Amino acid sequence: MSIKRKEAQILGYKLLYDRTGKLVTERTSTDISKLKKFFTTEEYVTLQTILREATQKLDEVHDYIENSLNARKMTD
């Protein structure tokens, strides 16, 4: 039986921390061009904008965390 989903994850962000003290950020995104046929032109353009803006902000978060950790290491 095939189940039709009503939503899809288009962007994900994780902060991973391991036992060695290593912090890793992981971002996953969906190639929305494969989903274009399911959306109106307006919806598709909106999704493109959302992905672009969210990716930019997540890059800022990644840089902020990385810079904070680097500053902390220098003062320890």
C-alpha cells in the first residue's frame, strides 16, 4: 500500500556532539527541483526563497558557534 504524504522535510539542521568533544553541524536539504511539478509557480518560487534565506541564516549560526568555540579554546 502506498501512502501519500502531505508534507516533506526540505531543510534540516543538526548539532552533533561526540564523546571526544567534537561538535559537528549537519545541514540537509532537498533538491526541490524534483518537487516542482507538485507546486504552482508562486509556491515553488516561495520555496526557493525560503531555502535560500534559511540556508544563509543557518550558515550564520554555524559560523557563530564555530567562532564562539574558537574564542573559548583560546582563553582556556
